[in-house]
Amino acid sequence: MSTRAQAARGYRLRPAARGARRRGAGRIQWDRVGRIALVLVLLLICISYVGPSLNFLDAWRDSKAETSSLAELRAENAKLEQRLGNLEGPDAAERGARKIGMVAPGEGAFVVRGLNR
């Protein structure tokens, strides 16, 4: 039926009444659910990076400690190499014996006092 025909018969056109819009009870807000899911996924991803980051920091600290330990060991090695060079010479045994106060056969030991100022 056309609008004119309905008007002629006495029908009154009236817009349909809108029902009260219920919020939340019967309708799912998918955009909000999507945002919440996205935030949760991003939070889980961030949490998954915490463990490896802590392991990396521990390894970095350990490498710094090992580097300083390596420097100390290299210095000690240089001292020992120098001592080894001193002990391998032809007169090393004689120098060691004289250091502890021994004298060669036919030599006399002398003590000189008062040299310290």
C-alpha cells in the first residue's frame, strides 16, 4: 500500500517506538573485548622478555668480573715468567745460595754494619 492510500483509509504513520537500549546485558561489545585481548597479549609478550633480560644482565656482570680476573691472572703470569727467566740463567743457583747467606769454598763471610742512614 502506498502512503497516500494509507492516509486515505485513516492510518496514521508513526515511527516505531525504540526500546530502551540495554547496555551490556544482552549485547557483547566486541571492540572492547578485542582491546582487552590485545592488551593481555602484549602484557604476556612483555612478561616473556623478563627472564631472558635478567639472564643477559647476569651474563654481562659475570663477563665484567671475569675480565678483571683475567687481568689479574695476566699480571701474575708476567711476574712468574720474569721469575722463571731469572731462575734459568747459568748463575741462578749461585745467586739463590748467596741470597740465603751461603758462601763459596775459600771465601769468607763479612758483615758490614752501619750502612743504613
